[in-house]
Amino acid sequence: MQYSNTYESVVKTQVISGQDQKPLNLGLTDVEGAKAVARRLFDTYDRDRNGQIDNVEVVPMIVDVYKSFNRIFSPARGDIDSFYKVLDRNQDGKITYQDLEDLCIRYLTNQTPTNLRASEAPRQSGLQQTSQTVTSQYRRSQF
């Protein structure tokens, strides 16, 4: 599988739904478009189709990111480990489709994915929300 120009192909290619095989007109900044980008990235780099991107498969991803900025880069072990930690959203030691989907939703739509674990997106109690509202109103009244 060829990895070059992956960034361009993700951005420029029409997204195809896996269910009905009809072209979808999705933007990159809506949730469904972000999910489609995640699917395309995952399918491109999960070469062995085992449902996760390992340290070997993440190397072409890093190289392609730099290539999209017209840079030639040969990642060292530390670069690979750092990149892997960024992509492993739930820190379970594996980069799964869910990790890439969460990442794409978060950064392309500026929204918190609805499927995040409670530990990543803690819910505030009503008391905490009320406290924050009162604090916010107090700060505004001081200026």
C-alpha cells in the first residue's frame, strides 16, 4: 500500500460510506466528516488489518505528516514513542480506530467526542456548575 500523499487523499477524496457505498458530501469539520477522516487514516496505516496501529505502522504515518509539509524526516525511537502517545487517546498501549476517531473529532470539529470515557470527560455536578457560574458572575462584576 502506498503511503505518500495520504494527507492530500484524505482531504481531497470524496468520502464513501461503508454501508451504502454512496458518496457523501461531508465536510472535514463536522462529526461525520471527522469520523470519515479517521476511518481513512486508520485503513491506510493498519497494514496488517489487526485492528490497531503498532509502532512499525506508525512510522509511515509520521513520515507522511512531515512529507505533507515538504520535509524529509526519519523518526528516531523517541519520536515514534511520542507520536504513539499522542495518538493513543485512552493510553491503553494500542492505537485503535476509536483513538483516531476521538482525535479527529476533537481537533477537526473542536468538540468532545460523545464516546469518550468518563475519565477523559468528567461530568460536573450541578453544585460545581452553580459554583462556577457564581464565580464567573462575581469576576465580571468586579471589572
